[in-house]
Amino acid sequence: MTFTSRSAPVEAGRGSAGAAASAGVRAQAPVGAAVGLPDARGSSPLATVAFERTRRLRATASRRRLVRETRLSPAQLVMPLFVVPGHGRREPIGSMPGQARLSPDLVVELATRLAGLGVGGLMLFGIPGEKDPFGEGAADPEGPVPEALRRLRAADLPLALAADVCLCEYTTHGHCGIVSGDRIDNDATLPRLAGAAVAYAQAGADIVAPSAMMDGQVAAIRAGLDAAGATEIAILAYACKHASALYGPFREAADSTPSFGDRRSHQMDAANGREALREMALDAAEGADMLMVKPAITSLDVLARARERFDLPLAAYQVSGELAMLEAAAERGWIDRRRAALELLTAIARAGADVILTYLAGDVPAWLSEEDAR
Ligand SMILES: [Zn+2]
């Protein structure tokens, strides 16, 4: 019945050659169909209601694939990696199944595999052998991140190499900046961040990504890079970084839990969306080449609004807690890991992200090619 009512106008249009054009137009004029509703006694039609048949394009897998609006690609994915000093070191992270802290040699090994899968890039986080109150290690050219960058550069892989720029992995107190009394000294932190960015640029980074949420950090880093002659190194600003419970597993991974207080004086209140857009506008004005939001899943509204407002590439970070929720539920058999993962990532892209940082970057390429083959 459905098929007959749908195809009838088309047949009418084809049937009479002379009036084909006008019949075709007439057939399409009332887009959709009409249905008679029974009255209260269930007999004669009470009213005629027009409706559209949006299901037509969902009827088969080939039609759905043809009209799919959002497509994920391995090239848009960035894999976050935690780098520790040494050689042959692989330390699994309990709250992030499948993830491990790696020494630079093993980073290159994994990066080679990811490059082979077509993944777009890496984001490196360093965990130094020694920490101090000022996070000196962040700018140490012999630190784990610069060493990994030099090795990756030598391996000449087709990956964009990004390095996170913050002090929290390098400070004994675990805060993102220089601590003065019971507060973080914004302006004293800026040259430290710029120094770290220059060290990573000189070691081979394509992109530096300030995540400390200090005011003026993008301007300070741009000035530092330019003064060091690194004018071609791009800045991916963690522009909208909400203070979030979803960073918990990362802090285990990076050993960066604050020893006192929290990060609410610099990371944004998760309740604020307009402020997020203001942060993004400020970072763009300071010279950011790309803008990031994190966590991804709690920032979809910000992404969608930012997509309307900014022409810069937008990135979203699917953070450790997002991974942990997925992995824990999948392990218990409560959700289908692959379907849920692709749905989450697709939603992030649909909201407006061009680039997605995800710990699943190594899994997704195979899933996508299997989907294509179906
Ligand atoms: Zn930090």
C-alpha cells in the first residue's frame, strides 16, 4: 500500500508524454501524501492531513550512505599520547583501557602504525622524570616531548605533530601555572609557557597547543615563537576548556592532580556558553590558528555556535573521562563499543569540529573502512 500510493504520481507523470512536464510538476506539487483519519467511531474520514515521506532516503543502506551529512575520516583524528623518559617503557594507564605512557622510541613505533592507518596527527603530553615548583621541565629541550618530537621528525611520518603546552605535568604542585601564595600568577606563567612552546617548535612540532587557560597565553606564545624565528609553527588554542570531572583519568595518566585546591580559577565554569565564545574570540584575536573546545561531549552547543561565528578550523577533545565512560559501559556489555564510539565522534563532527582529538584514533580507521565495505 505504501509503495502504491508513493509511486502512483510518478507513473502518472510518465504515462502521458504530451503532458509529461505539467503532470510531473502536478505530481510533485503537494510534497508528501495525505491520509484520511477515522472519526471517533472508526469509520468515515474525519480530516485529511498532509505529511512527508522522509523515510524514503532511509530505506536502504546505499541510500543512507549516499545522503549522509557527516562523514568521519581518519585524517581529521589526532591521537593524544603520554611521553615518559627512557627507552622501551610502556606503562598501561588503569583508568584508560588500551592507553599507556610510552617512552619516545615506543611513541615512534605507535606513530608509525597510526600514520599507516591515515590518522591525521598526534598530541604529545610529557611526564618528566623530575618535577619542580616552576615547571622548568616543560621547556627542557632534553625533556621527553622534545626527544619524541626529534625522533618523530627523523622518522618523517605523514602526521601533524602537536605538543600540549602547560605546566601542570611539570610542577610539583600540579597546577597549570606558577603558584604565588594560594593563587596562580597569570603573568609570571606566560613566559614559561612561551619558553615551552619554543622548545617544542625547535624540536620539530608543527603545532603547539596551549592548555593552561592563562589570559594572554596565545599572544605570549605567538610572540615567543616569532622571536625565535618559528613563524610557521601553528597555535591550536585550548580556547574553551571547562573545569570538568571528565579529566579524572587524564590526571592519573599525566600524574598532574593538583596537590591543593582545584583549577576553577582558570578553567571555565561548565555552565557558561557565552563566555566560551568570548574566550574563543580572544584567542583568535591573539593569533590562534585553530580553536579547541573540551570536553567534547559537554561542549556540542559551543561547537555549533562557534562554527557559525568563526572561520578558523575548530577542534574538539574527546577527553579521558569520555573514553572511560565508553570503555567501562562496553566492558560490562551495556553498550556496543564500536557503535557508541562512532556515534559519539560523529556527533562531535556534526556539531562543527573539523579536528577531533580522541584516544580511539587507532581504532576508528578500521571501523570506517568496514562500514564502507558494508
Ligand atoms: Zn594544565
